[in-house]
Amino acid sequence: MPGASASSSEPLNSTALTAEPLLSPSSKASLRFTAPQLAEEISLPDPRKFQVEWASDFADADALGLDIALDAGRPRRLPQTRSAILLGELCAVDAELAPGAHWLFAAPVSASGLVPRPAPGMPRAAIARRFFIGKAPRGEAGPSGAVWLRKPEGTYNGPQNADHVLFDAFMFSAAGTPLDATCTIGLRSPGVTGALRLPAPFSVQDMPNGDYGVDVSAPSARPVTLHFIVNRELGGPP
């Protein structure tokens, strides 16, 4: 749907790429964070050793597992049997967890690779949790919600992977409630510029080679910037 127009003056797709909507599967699978608590202040000498915990219900037998991420970090795919992970396992080895607000994100991933909906018309089964390293700032102004770009991420090698690149973004309130709203995904590369304002998930067809910068934004949430790479001439999985 290249160049489709929104009801406002902004097009749904201002890139030269073709995007195809994807239908989220239906499933009763669900997750909920049990640690940290909402807005918990973590005061450990080494916050990387804090144990993140969650509980799951009605997991599908053929599901791929769950994706979990910290802030704008790359998601980790974990088996459904896992129910805990250290904060330090969700960030780079040499990265420090700076004082202030942080976000955890997680979602069950169905056999299709997509995050399911519990029922038609309901938000997909992704969750978020805001917490703080050290004391929470008092009277902090500005956006309090969050956006999570689950896909794309990493490197997409070979035409088989680059021909259908999954884009999957979520928006959450300050309380971590999923909002069935559309994020704006801006793309920057030597060959592609523009923005996609399409309901997630969707697939972008025939992605050209490049090192892509991705800027994700939504109302009442701080923007997030990530990167991914497309190497069509190389083989192998993303």
C-alpha cells in the first residue's frame, strides 16, 4: 500500500516501499509481570542482578516462545518454560543501567511469528512495565507512556529474508496498559526515507540494501531510535 493517504494530510506510507497488512492470530495466551512492581524503585548496588519475573497463562503448544526487551534493546527470545531473567541479561555486557526510568516489554510469540490477540478487536497480548533505578524523579514532566518496536531488529541477509520484513510496534500507557493505537515509524537510509503510519503488524516488501535508522513515535510517549541492516547479497537467517 505505497503512498496511501490518511484522513489527515499525512500519508499512511510516505516511503517508496510497499507494505502489506498482517492478521494477528487469535490466542488466549497471556503474560503479566510479577517483578518489578509498577514504578518500583530498584536500589541494589548492582541493578543488573535484579531478577525480572513474569507469569504466563494459556500458552499455545506450538508457540515460538516469548520476546522480552529492556528499553530500546534488542528483544531476547525465551522458551515458554522460562519465567525469570536478570536485568543484566537484557542489556549489553558493558552497558550500565543509568539511574531513572526504564521500561520492560514482553509478548508471547505464536507459531506465525506474530503476537496474538485474545479476541478480535482487543489489543495484542504484549505487556510493559515501567520501573526506576534509584529514586523516581519527583514531579517529572513530559511523556509517560512508551513505544516498543519488536521488529525489525538485527541483520536481514539474503533476498528470502529481505523480501518480507516484519514491522511490529506497540504503544503503552504509563501504567503499562497496551493501547491499540498506531505508531509512526520513520525510516532513514541512503536509499529510503519516509514514514509508515500503518497499524502493526505489517510486512514491508523487497527491502533494499542499507543500514536503516528507525525512529518510532506515538502520542504521550518518548520517541525511540533503533537500527537494522539489510544485506540482500548475503545468505543466512536474520
